[in-house]
Amino acid sequence: MICSLCAAENPIDGRYCQKCGALLQGQRGMPLQPHDFEAANAPYTGPGGTSGKAIGSLVCGLIFFFFPSSIVAIILGHWALAEIRRSGGRLTGSGMAKTGLVLGYAGITIVPILIVAAVMVPYMRRTRTMANELATVRALRKIIYAENEFNDSYANGFSPDLATIGGAGRGVDTCDRARLIDDALASGNLKGYRLMYDATGPHLSQEGAAARGCTRAGSKNFEIHAEPVTRGSPAQPSFFADQTGVIRCNRSGPATAKSPPWRLQIPEFPFGPSGLP
């Protein structure tokens, strides 16, 4: 007689499987005998062993960082626990199966988060770099506008330095303290960038002469350079601007008057139509 649980061969007149101790299929309709109650309550003393599925669940759970292994650990863990319950004490390893289940469920929870983080962190870094880039461009436009306003107001050309057009919000406007930009911008320090202003060429025909009411002469031209504080990332461009009002950039080195005009490069969202970066 073949046992329906473990497929072991047993004598035709046997009542219980000699291997796993289960009630044989052909004896299930027979009335119970007095010794059956004793056999049902007696501990199983046959050959034992550890469930291979429990071991497999534990091993797959330990390598949960490989996402498919977490799913395998969960399947094998449930399968092993069911097998151990049906074995009537013949199989052990429920602790390993439960540990594999815990690790498997932890893997399917943590691994997707790590994958999303690995994709999103570079995108967020590029977004932050773009924000610094936009702030620098806005600062350059403020300075260009302030320089033209200074030239129109005092007929002294462009300012000899940024401090001359600084001081916004304090005191009275003068040719030496025009108050067109704030002192933070006039200091040349921006988030992630350092500004350098250079006045080039005297404005008046008499070199070095200042307009009435000004202690220093302005200049015909000016240049503004904005350099990244930490260079090394191609996403951090250098900027150049002058009296023409055109902002130019170079993403591989210092920008000059020959660099192409600046254009914003928006970082592509990782889960956009084109897929992962």
C-alpha cells in the first residue's frame, strides 16, 4: 500500500505508514481500534530530518538584496511550514522557514525602496545643481540691469566694482553707493558659485576722470565671471556676461565672450517616457 503523503510502500494490511506514521488511505474508512488512540497520541519515533524547503527559504532570505530571491524565500517558507505541519513531526526546520519568510518579506519591502533611491538621488542632485544654476543666472541679470541703471543715472559709465552699486535698502543713493543690488550679491558670493566683476576701459575721453559727483571714474565695458566653487561635475557650468547683456556658459571649463549663450538644461525625470537614465 502506497502512503498518500510520503509515497512510501507499506504492507497491504498495514494501518499506519511505516515511514511517516500517517494513517494509510485504505484504512481511513475502517473503525478505530483501541490501540489507534494510543498510536494517535504517541510521539512520532520514526526517522526525522530537516525540511529542504525550509533551508532553501532561509538561504534565499539571506540574499534578499537580489529581489527575485525574496519572492522565492516567501514561497519556499510557506511551502515548508505546510509540509512540516503535515509530516506529523517527521520534519523539522520551522524556525528556518519563519526566518526565511521574515527576510523575504523584508526584501520585497526594502529592495524596491533602495532601487527607487538609487534612481532618484542622481536626479535630485541634478535638480539641485539646476536650481543653483538658475539662481546664478538671475544674479547675473540683476547685475546687468543695475549696471545699465547706474550708467543712465550718473553718466559715469559702468561701476568700477560691485560695491559701488551695492547697499540696497540702506541710506541715500549716490554715485559711490547706488543701492541697486544688495550687499550679499555685491560681495560676489552665491550658493555654489563665486562672482568676479571686472571693469574694463575708461568711460570718459580723459582717462580716469570721473563724472560730476563721483569720486571714481566708471568704465566703458565690464565683465562678470561666475565660477563653480567646486568644479568637477559637467552639470555645473561657468558663466560669463558683459555690457551686451548676453549670458554665456561653458560646461567644460571657464566661460568667455566666445562661449555659446546659456540655455537651461532641464534634467530628465527618471520615470519619464524615455525610461531610466
